[in-house]
Amino acid sequence: MTITTKRHLGLGLLAAFAILAMSVVLKADWVTSLDSATRQVASQTISPLNTTLLTGVAFLGSPATAIGLTLVLCGYLWYRKAYVTSIWIAGIQFSGAAIAEIIKQLVARPRPTQQLIADTGFSFPSGHTFCTAILIFSLLMLCWPYLQNQESQLVAVLLGLAWLAFVASSRVYFRDHYVTDVFASVLLASGYWLVLNAYRATLQLWIKRMLPKKYQLEVNPK
């Protein structure tokens, strides 16, 4: 994907997110209908087994866990002397999570009622989904150069999408979020990732210049 394509696609996704956010604020009929329909479908899947399985998914997909795993990944990259990449990934995760939280406070959408697992705060967008998406994108970025054929690349992408879908579905299943909350997070995370990566070379050069000289030699992690 070219830099121009990344930038245009990223901006398009962010524009779609903005439209969805405005629709939520204005309580558009199509948003209410979509959320209501998916909630009814999700209510039909409730069972002790699903609740047990998705409880684990929700824990592993929580912002605290996703950010913690990101820190572990960044620590490994730092240990492997991939200093700029380590800071780059941490910066995207932390700045993105902060932006998502600010939007959450501005939109101030109440969470759904009758939650199966009680959660606090506002609903739009989903922090679980956003932070998990950024972590998955980071892992795919690091693994991509080592995936030698299209089959392995496809498997990696499908595994990432499956994990993201499980985390997003768990938020709707437990009635902690509406489906538009998790969809918005995917739009926001994808758009944010693509736009920043369109300017990756410039931003990483700036990061490199800010580091002490002994940390300016970037080594590809293995």
C-alpha cells in the first residue's frame, strides 16, 4: 500500500468515524435501529458456556491488558535495540487510547442497561476494541516482513481479525457497549493507524533525533 493510499484511506475511515459519532450524538434513527436489532440477536446467544468463554476474552481484550501487552512488546523491542520502533508503537497505543477517552467524554453516551458484567464510564467508543485493534496492527506490522508468502500473510490477517471480532463481540454480548460503539472503535483505530503510518518515516526520524546518540542505531528485531 502506497503512502498516498494509506493517507487517503485513513482519512476516509476517520471521516466515517466522525459521521457515526455525529449520528450517535444526534440519536439518529438508523443508529437506534441497528443497536436494538443487534442487541436482540446477542440476547439469544446468552448461555453459561458463552458467558464463561467471553469473560476471558473480555479480560484479555481490556484496555489495561492490551496496553500491558503493548508495553511488554515495546520492552522486547527495546531489548533487541529497536529503540525507535519501540517508542513508535508505544506512542501510537498511548496517544490513541487518550484520544479515544477524550472522545468518550465528549460524546458522553450512557452504556446500555441490564449489563451482564457491570462496567462504568461512557460507552462510545469501545476502549477494549480500540486498544486491541492497535495491538493487533502493531503485531502485524512487526511480523509482516517475516511472512514469506501470501498464504501466511492471509492467515496472520485472519487471526488478527478473528481476535478483534471476539473482543468486539464480547462487549456487545455483555451489554457493556452497543454495536455502533465497537464499530466506531474499529474505524477510529484503523484510520488513526493508517494516517500515522503514512507519515511514519518523518515521525520516526523526529523520534530518532530526540534520542541520545547511543539509541539512534535502529536494529531490526528478530
